[in-house]
Amino acid sequence: MADQLKLPAEKRTEFGKGAARRIRRADKVPAVLYGHGTPPLHLSLPGHEAMLALRHSNAVLTLDVEGETHMALAKDVQRDPIKRFIEHVDLVVVRKGEKVTVEVGVHLEGEAAPETLVTTDHSVLEVEAPITSIPEWLMVSVEGLEAGTQVLAGEVELPAGVTLVTDPEALVVNVSQQLSEEAAEAELAEAEAEAGIEQEESDDEAAEGGSAEGDSGEDAEAKDE
């Protein structure tokens, strides 16, 4: 289920890139809280605590904003693409008892039948869930599944109180026959031929070709003698 952690938060009055950099240098995270018809509330969160609380998607936080308590859903967490520290957080005001629409990741468990290949077409599914019972992930078992088996979104088991928003006919998992090495090479060669890509001559083939040319030259010399 979604994380529910209490975090202290401070109101901020400075905005812009410069202000955001100063907040981050102080080991804090700039954030904005909005929703339910309330005006946006610009906040700064403690850096380390926020990082721990936002390790998982759809985290539900209880914010203590200078003595006022707000329940919030982490809607968008922006991270530095290289260092992965949190740059900014969008938080949505939520109320106990309400349902929200969120995206939840799909996790696979088990081993499919031998010589099969398992691919995931939808790695996340959109669901509607009670704010206090958002699943951390949706588990799909592929144990023993044979080639040709497909798991659709409507077949994924959901926790009680959670309903599917994604199209039930959407393909989630596909189990196909694994190609042998020879078949894979033949398929690649066919694709390259269709694309007009010429394969380079292998070292063995080049050596054989050179040997054949050498033998022809020796035969010619022998005939001349």
C-alpha cells in the first residue's frame, strides 16, 4: 500500500530558479501543494526525509505546515537525470475516504514454461483506489505459462476496493516461443536483406577465399612449368 509518512513543511515566499537552487543547497526540496479548490501553497520539505518518503510512487504524506495538517498525494516528483536528487515535488490535496486515479507498476513473478520469452507491453496500469489503500504494485504470475499465452489488463488481480481504469483489453504480458540461435540469425539476416544491408565477410570466409586464390595461382604456375 502507499506510504503514509508525516513530514514537516515550511511555507516559502521566494520563487524562481535562483530561489529553488538556494532551497536545494540548504538540503531542502521545493514543493507546491494544490487541489480541492484551495490556492496553491508553496512549500519546502526536508531533503533527506522527503527522499525517503518519496522512494515509491503515489506516496501519501501527512504534511505539518507550521501547525496545520494536510494530507497530500505525490503527483509528480522531478529528479535530476544524472544525480537523481529531487528537484521539485507536485503534491495534491486529498481527503480520507476519497478515491484517486493513479498509475501503478506491474511486477512479474514466477517462471514461464521452458524455451519461452516473456515480454511486458504495459508496465503500468491506471486504476482508481481509495487514497489510504493505493497498491504499491500489481503482481502478475507467469509461472508455467506456455507460449501463446497473453495476460490482458482485465485479467490482472486487483486488491479489494481498487478498480481498473485502463482498457481491460490492453495487453499486459505476452508469452511467445523463444527462437533458437540459428533461427534468430536467419531472421536477422532476412531483415538485413530486406533493408538492403550487406553482411561483412567473416574472417573464416576471407581466409578460405584467400586460400582458394592462392591454390589457383599455384596451379597456374605448375601448368606454366
